[in-house]
Amino acid sequence: MSLCSYLTFDGNCREAFEYYRSVFGGDFASFRTFADGPPDMQVSDAEKGLVMHAALPVGSSILMGSDKASFGPPLVIGNNFSISIEATGREQCGELFAKLSDGGSVSMPLQEMFWGACFGACTDRFGIN
């Protein structure tokens, strides 16, 4: 299992991650725009060039980020970060998600995603995404 920082941007994720790459070096482990999503993803043509997911290895950690899409919650600068947990398998993923969402709120139920991973989003009882 590993913990990663996840940052959300208001249209400038690409610029920010190019900057972070110039600071920390290395290459992106992943860099996808909303245009790379499935055809039924509800994004406007204007949003298709925005970053859906960027991952930059930094030492033994990974800095991840995306731009906010219109279907997501409003972006609040200062609260535009979360902790991402990469579980060792589906069972551990389900257990951790259930525990972390207990007493909090689920914004996206845990489910298999088009990129081949299980994903969900919640805010824990302490307000941490």
C-alpha cells in the first residue's frame, strides 16, 4: 500500500505539472486528458484538453493531479488536495474504503474504472478527501 498526494487545479494542471517536472526531474508515469476518457464521459469539448490524471514520481512517492471538470464538485483553493491510497489488491481496497468512508461521505462509490483500476472517492469523518 502507498499514500500519494493528489492536487486539483482550475485548468492549469498541465502548466503546474510541467513546472513540478522541471523542479523534481523525471518523466510522467501517466498523463491523460479528458479526451482520453470513454465516449460516454460527460465533458464538454472545451474540457477535453484539460488534464484528467497526471502522475509524476518524486523519490519513493508519486505526485498526482488533475483539472476540475464541470461534473465534479466546485474547486476551493486551499482545499484542492486529497490523499490517494494505492491498495495492494481489490480486497484491501474495499476494506480501506469502507473504513475511511465510515462516518464521512462517499462522493463516488468504489467501482471498476475504464483505466483498469478500482476507484472511489470519499471524505472521511475529519473532512479529509
